[in-house]
Amino acid sequence: MSAHAAVKIERSPKSWFKICVSYPLQLVLLIPFCALFRLLPLNAASAIGGFLGRHIGPRVRESWAARYNLMRVYPEKSPQEIDKIVADMWDNVGRTFLEYPHLRDIVTKKQHLTEVIGMEHALEMKNDGKAGILFSGHFGNWETSSVIINMLDIPVHRVYRYANNPLAEWLFRYFRSKSKGELIPKSLASMRIMVEKIKKKEHLGLIIDQKMNKGDSVPFFNRNAMTTPALAHLALKYGIPVMPVRIQRLKGARYRLTCEPLIYFESTGDKQADIYNALCRMNQIFERWIRDDPAQWLWLHKRWPDSKAGEKWLYAHRKEWKAGKIPASLPDELM
């Protein structure tokens, strides 16, 4: 083995600590935690999650990234208004997390908890004899999108982000396993798998609102953000429709899924321009949903290139913020 290869497989003490101590400990704690909240009624688990999220979430360091993102998108809002959105966001995140142990029931036995609008568009995608892609983002309880898969009674292969803790991966796959279709972890091989499914005229489900280090730079709320081009690339190359699926939390553990009209992206022959225009259209859809109810979206993502630096800057000025004042001016690197 070459020296270069040997270096590649070396692990730091921190890495070994995660593998041998941290990951197993997390799993040991996670299993009884999930079992406990599975025993509780869904509404009770959801309410506890909302309470914990609302009272703990805004205090964690990551919330300053959410505040910064909101400040840039809504410059007219005061710190108090932004803090209200952040608290409401955490209420939703806490509910979503503690609803996980009930997810298998939510998407099967308890479909009545989910109001579905635009079912005709979903049926059009099912019956058009083509492959298709359903897409959404981190809105409401984003895991409830599987309800529409079960109502359509067709396989939808969902692409998802592998759990940070590989030992807990099986648990999250278990929660998500009550819908037809494969679970495809994001990886170097996932694009090949998606192409195979499309060639078989099958359907994919994608969450596409996360930051991508190697995506395309596309306007999002009038500031460029790295955006995954995979959906646009596949839809244009194979001439298949995409369907936006909006997910909203209503009151407590009740939800609304809105299937919007199918979209066929325009192909002019200029591949790069067509992908760029498709990505702009998708981001505009997300903008519309967010502006309608900003607390439903997960603002914690460092979605823009300046989000990480902006979090540090705003955290350094937290005393001004807590006094109800927007810090005087942004440093040049954040402009």
C-alpha cells in the first residue's frame, strides 16, 4: 500500500472517539427516547416537542444563523419580530422531531390528519406514463410528504441525507419505511440510481432547499445561493414533469399537503441557460411559500454564502440585538 493510501485511511483520535463512544452512546439514548414518545399519544408527543423547541431552540448558537438569514430577507422587521419567527420555527422543529416515532402511523393509519389539496395534479403525474419528480423543502413536518406517496399507491424513490450517526441510520430508515419506493442516500452513486429509475418510468422525491457546496449560484431572495442542479438537469434531459409539493403544519399534529400543477421546464437547446432558468423558478416557488408563512421553513441552514460569517457577526452583537436594536451596519464582507 502506498504512503498516500495509508494516509487516507488514518483516523484522528476525535474520529475514533465518535465511532467507539459518541455514536454508540447516542444510539443507546435514542432508542428508549423514541420508545417513550411512541408510547405517548401523537398530540402529546407533538406538544412536548413544541414546548421544548420553543423554549430551548432560540437559546442555542445556531439560532443566530436563523436570525441573520431572516434579517437579510426581511430588513424591515425588528429584532422582536424576527425572534418571534425563530421561536415559532423552533416550535415546528421540536414537534417534527418528536413526531418521528409516530411517522409510520401518520403516513398510513392516520392519513386523516393530513389535508391534501391538488390531488388531481398528483394523479396526472401518476397516470401520464412518464417518470416524474416530486420536490419540496424543509417546511412544516417535511416527513409527512410520504402521505401523498401512499395515497397514490406508487413507488416514489426518495433521496435523503444520510444520518450523521451511521449507527442511528437504521432507526430513521425504519421510521420512513412505510411508503413504497427505495430510500436513496445522497452519494456519488445517487445520480446513477436516479437515472436508472427515470429510465424505468418511475418517480423520485427530492428535498432541494439545502445549501450545496458544489451547486449552481442562483438568486434566492435577491441574493445568490448555491442550489442543487440535479432536479433541473434530470427533468430537462429526460423531458419529464416535476411537481412542487408544499407541506404546512396546521394546528398541532395536523398537516396540509398542496400538490401544485406539474411543471415542464422549457428546453431551448442552451443547456446551461435552461438549467439556470429552471433553478430560478424552483427558488421562486420556495420564496412564495416562505413569504406566505416564514415560520414554517427551516431557517437554520446556512443557505447563503455569508450565512456562516453573518451568524458569527450577529452573535458578537447579541447584546444590541437583545436590547431590540439592529446592529448599525454590516461589515463589507457581508454586503
